[in-house]
Amino acid sequence: MPHTASKVTHDSLRAEIEGLVGQFDASIPQSLTQALQSCLTARDYHDIILLRSHLIAALASLQKVVYEAVQKRLGWPQQAREACQRIFDLIKGCPVENWDDVGKALESRFEETLKILADLRDGAVKSLQEHEYDVDNADQLERDIEELQKLKKSVLENWPWSNQALPPVDRGMVARSRAAIVRGEGESIDDLIRRLGGDPNNPGR
């Protein structure tokens, strides 16, 4: 494969890996900011009743924010699965020396994605649940994390690493080839070497 074609393939693969999952909005909603500001104001005035009221409002707002944050991230396993299929289609049949660098980049992207979901689950979602504020889509988040972990394991186990063991010998193919040789079919080794421009008497030349 020409170097240019190889570079195009690698660039396409990296683009697929970078877009493995959707981007997310890390901004803080105005309603939560206002509720927290009200809590701080009530604290400054030492108004316990007002503080409790604003704190309840802030937690309710946070509950909604976390729900929406989870909702935006649901479906990432399906996006990743589709991206991985495109990645495998790109490398299929490409006689490149190895795909280790691409495989490592893919592994890193999986880890980053899983960390985002796990941090959301173990941080905001868990904190709200511990204070009896349910997050309705928390179970779906857990399922997506488990699904993404399984996808990562499957993809990396089937990745064409350079240190991967050679596939098992196809004994049926060997038997068919030997039978064809006995019948006088096919091309001899010497003829093949000559056709490729070599000298069968000096195979190293």
C-alpha cells in the first residue's frame, strides 16, 4: 500500500476514534447557580429557615441537572459500537505493518469515556441517592457502563495486535492444496519465483 494511502487510512481511523462518543456539555445551568447563590445569601444573614428553603430548591435543581447530564450520555455504547464497526472496516485487508498505535488510541478513548460515565455515577448520582434524591435514569446509566465495558473487552481482544498469536492452521485448506499438487494443478515454487522476478537457483537474490 502506498504511504499516502496508509496515512489516509490512519487519519480516518483516528477521526473515528476521536468521535467514538458524542461531546458533552459541561456548563452549569443557571437555575442551579441561582439556587446556590440564594443559599449563600441566606447563610450570610443567618436565616436558617430561608437557608433550608433555598437548599431544598438547590437540591431539586441539582437533581434535574444530574438527570439531564445522564440523559445526554445515554446511548454511548451504541455510538461506540457503530464507530468500532467502521474502524474494523477501514483496517480490513490493509497490509500495514501493524495497528498497535491505533489500538492503543482506541483503548485510551474507551477508558476516557468510561471514566466520564463512572465519575457521573459515583459522584453526583450517588450523592443525590444517599440524600434520598432519586435520579430516574441511574439504572440506565449503570447498564450503559456495563455494556461499554463489555464492548471495550471484545474490541481489544479481537484487535490485530502485532504480538498476537498467528491464527490456527486451516488443515482442510492444506489437504486440498496437497491434493491439487498430486493432480498436477497449480504453479510450482520455481515458476512462482521466476514470475516474481527471482532466480529459483538463488532465492536470496
